[in-house]
Amino acid sequence: MNNQMIVKIEKCLDKLKQKPIKISQKGFIINQFFMDKLMYKIQDDILNFRDELKEIYLSLNLNQVYQIEIGENKLNLFLDNDTQIEISI
């Protein structure tokens, strides 16, 4: 993933940090869960989400992301395998 996309993702996630969020996955698997206090880290093109209060986490390989959409209080990541991940308040 190029650095411009990573910077855009980080800017959006900084606004959502320490807030309760909903993470939805749409595609061949449909899933939804909630985090009370979002923490995130990007290392070696892996985006790691973790809830500060619970043992809930999600790791995404950013090399699979081909498109991002950023809205107010929302981030959509489109992955190679026809999967969409939405992070929102």
C-alpha cells in the first residue's frame, strides 16, 4: 500500500481513537462487532485494531486494500477478495 493511503487512513482513525466504534464486514462473510475504546497500530502494512477494554481485535493486511472511502466518522476499506470493511461511530 502506498504511503498516501496509509496517511489518509491514520488521519481518519485518529478521529475515531478512544471512541466506541462499529466494525462491519461485507462480502463472502458478513460480520459486525463493536469496540468500546479503539486502539490501532500500523506496522509492516498490517493494520491492527484492538479494544482497550475487551479482548476484541482485528488485523488487516493493507496490501489487500485497493480503495478507501472516507466519510464523516466513517472509513471504508475495499479488499481484493470482494470484501468491504466499514469502521464507523
